[in-house]
Amino acid sequence: MTVPSWIYDSVFYQIFPDRFANGDTSNDPAGVLAWDAAPSIHGFHGGDLQGIVKHLDYLLDLGINAIYLNPIFLSPSTHRYNTEDYYQIDPKLGKMADFTQLIKTAHENGLHIVLDGVFNHTGRGFFAFNDILENQEHSAYKDWYTINHFPVDAYSPGDAVDYLAWWKFKSLPKLNTLNPVVRKYIFDVARYWIEMGADGWRLDVPNEINDDAFWAEFRQVVKKANPEAYLLGEIWEADPRWLGEGHFDGLMNYPLRDAIFNFMNQRLSAVEYANRLEALLEHYPMDNVYAMYNLSGSHDVDRLWNSMGGDIKRIKLVFLALFSFPGIPAVYYGDEIGMSGGKDPDCRKAFIWQSERWNQELREWVKKLIAVRKSQDALKKGDFQRIHEEDRFLVFMRKFHDQQVIVVQNASRDIREVSLDAMRYGLWDGSVLSDLLGSETWRVENGQLTIRIQPVSGSFLTVSA
């Protein structure tokens, strides 16, 4: 087994630290925005690590048991993907003591914490790049980056041309990971935070470090520090190269998100949708399939609310689909209460803490899905078997040993009904199936299981105890 044992029981919650909760106003930067102000690229809202600690009860009530944090290290930006010091918690988020308290409190409550590792590039204020700016061709660190020519200009308008940078952004100079000294530095950072209690790394744009040997060594270093650490790669395409012993345990499953959204938004038929789902399963070893990070939202895309046009039925069905597919369900902070938001920075609004403004129906639905998934090994580790597809109506089964859950997804605007050969699925006359998400029951009669489902809705059916 190459995947951490705890990952299969997990439900993740992604937190953008500046926007989740402000637990310590003493570390707010000058000019901090009002909490509910419209998000901007440069404006800080004051969220911090103490805010997360003080609201762990909210996550525990929801059923969350794993957190993925966007970057928390010293950086001049709200997103912190331009790191200045990999060994320092950004003072705007707190101190090392706050990080230690977060880890300790999380672990005491059964939560795992995964950090964001940004190792392809740094910020301009990172010591090695700053030395280059000061000393130019005389810098002892000039081989830490790929310098095209001197003098290096990092601040005038326009794309980076003097040095390699991520997408040519001057603020994101690309590290030269072929340099053994740079590699050692990165590996030391990775080991340090695992030893400090982090439960894994989400690796930012790892495909930009197009070096299998680098990632194999990275994995070895991390797994030596903690064999149960989770390694998650931000890979946007379905690509088996990035999973397994030489790379990561799971990937951010954007292809699954695309398939679900296209089905819900009438761009895929049930047959096409099922074909996409099966293709994703066939791409990877099954251990890794069950460790994929299945998401419907993140800091890089429109919020779920906007993607589904605010249609609560479709949003609930998206969540059902997410929780029904092999892999680890992940909730982007605020999606469970119906927060809206378009492209960055709008998808990074501050969390709404006034419960009267929450979509309580949606939150209770997500809470129910989490509880059901935790109770059903078939949903965590079960096989995937197509049963029926028609127009925009799909039925499939998840089965693990003697436990099975029949998943029904009706993305159409019509009531759908299907009669199934019950014996084919291990069901006998008189068997009663109940909906784990509702109160309806179905009885097998004359060898047939007849399922009738309302428009834009879904069910998890299992044999009643």
C-alpha cells in the first residue's frame, strides 16, 4: 500500500487563510479591509491561523476531518504563492506557536492538515533572488534560477525576459531545480514541515518541474519523515504519469469536476458522462483512484454557486455526484453555505459567519452527505459498476464486499423511472431498499426493482437493515 491509510476515510475542506476567519486582530496588516468588503488582488481581510483554530468546531460539526490550506509562509501577497521565506509563518497569519496549536488541536480532534507547497517558483523577496538583484552576475545564488542575461530587471512593467518565471510573471521567478543545492533546500523544507506535524503536501504546479527524479526523491524524503504523509499534485489533466511510487498519492481531480458540471449543465448525455467516469477510473491504479482529491470548487475557478447559476437543485446534485464517485470528496470553503463568486479574486471572498445568511438547506445536505459517506465503506472503497443510462439519467453501483449502494443521478427536468433485474444485483423479492439521503423506500417485487426519481435529484439506495 503506497497511499496513507487515513486518506480513504477523509473529507477535505480547502481554506484560503486570509479569508476564512480572523481570530487575532493584533496581527492584522495596516489598511486591512472590512471582513465583508469585495475581494481584490491586493487587499488583506485579516484571516489567520487562530481564526481556523477557533472555528474547528464549525468544521467538526460539518463532518470535515482533513484540511488543505493555501500557502501560509511569509509572502507579500494575499494568495502567498510568491514565497519569501519557507521557514517562517507569515506574521499576518500568526506565529509558529499558532501553527503548532493548529496542528495539535486538529490532531486531537481527528483532523489532518495538508500544506500547500510552492516549489517551482519563489517571490522576488526570497533571499536567493534578492541576492541576485543586489549583486547581479556576482551573486553566489545566480545558479538558483535560470538567468537569461544581466542585469536582471525584476520590477519594471512587462513580462520577465531576463530570467525564467512562471507564466513570465516577474513576481514569480522560477527556481532551477536541476541545481543540487536548490533540490536539497526544497527537500529540507518539505521534511521540516512534516516533522513539525503537517500531514502532507499539496504540490503547486508540479508539472512545471518536469523531472521524474526530482519528484521521486521528494516523495522519498517526505515518506521517510512520515510514511503516512499525503502527497497531492495539482495536475489539471488526466495523466497517470503523476501517480504512484515515483510521484504522488492523488491528484486534484479537475477532469471529474468538468464531467460532473457538463452533465449537470446539459452538455453531456448520461452515456457520455458514464463513459467519462469510467475512463477516469481506468487511468490510474485503484489505490490512487481512491485517493484522488475530488473537488467541485477551488481558489482557481468560479464558485460552484456561479457555475450552476444559483440553481440549488443542481448544486445539491453536484455535491451528491462528488460524494458518490471513487476518491476523496473536497469542499471549498463557503460552497457548503451557498457563497457566490466568479473568477479570481471573486472566488476568494471572506467567509460569511452570520448564519442567518447561510443557505441552510445546502449546508444540511452537505453535512448529510458527509455523514452517509463515513458510514458506507462502499462509497469509500467500493467498485464502480454502471447499471443504467438514459438521456440525462444515470444509475450505477458502488460495491465493497457485501455492502452496496446504488447511486441514482437524474440531471433532467423530468421524472425518471427504471426497472432493474434485481437478481443481477444481488437483490431478492421482498428486499427493501432505503434512500440514505431521504425517507423513501423501494421494494423488490417479481424480480424487479423499480426506481422512480424526481427531476434534478439523486439518491443513495441500500438494502435496509
